[in-house]
Amino acid sequence: MPVFAEEVHHPGKPGQSVAAQGGMAGPYHYELVVVKDAKEAKEAKEAKENAVVVFVTDHAGQKVLTEGASGTATILAGKLKAASTLKPDGDNRMKGFAKYASASDMKVVVSITLSGKPAEQARFTPLGSQVQAHAAH
């Protein structure tokens, strides 16, 4: 259900490549940002903890405030499964951390409950072929 995808560079870590992908979640648009070059580990305990960030807007692109919201991101990458608790991190941003590897088969399920609203969910394939095809042009 991706709306668009693009390659961006994380402003917090110079030169670190991240993958971003947008998806619809009910009346909202979620943009998921994950580290693009996280190394694969043989076991979950060896994996490095990386950021998981979700920006929330309406379908017109207007920021939706995340104060008082809660959320989760479930990440399946390679043979590992990781979960991240997402917490408000300014304006329309939710952030958490999880141990994951950047694999082309990575799938992420994001569920966010905004204050006083029902939970909304979106599914992502942030490093899939659609993302790479978009970055090529």
C-alpha cells in the first residue's frame, strides 16, 4: 500500500543513509524512516539498535500532532523479528528503537493510536524494489 518512497539522508547522523516510505493509515499518512545500511547479525542479540521514525500527516500533507499518542512498529527482516515502542518525539513525529538489519525483504507494520482516536495501522516494505526503483530517477 505504498504511496511513495524515496531515499533521504538522516539529519541527525551525517552521511547515514536511510530509507523512507509512505503509507495510508485510515485518515492519516504515515512516513516510515529506517536505517538503510544496518548490518545483518546471525542472532538478535548481535544486532545493533537502530532508530525507527514515523511522521504523521493527513492526506493533504498537514502535520498531525502526536502528543499523547502511542504506537508500535513490528519489523521482520531476514530471519529476525523485532518490536519497537513508538513515542511522541516532537510535532508530528513518533520515534523508537529496535535491533534490525536492513534487508531487501524487510517488512514493517506500524500501529499508532493518537490521543482520543482509534488505532490506525500501515504496512511497509521500506527497502523493497519499489523504493530502489524510485531512488534511481
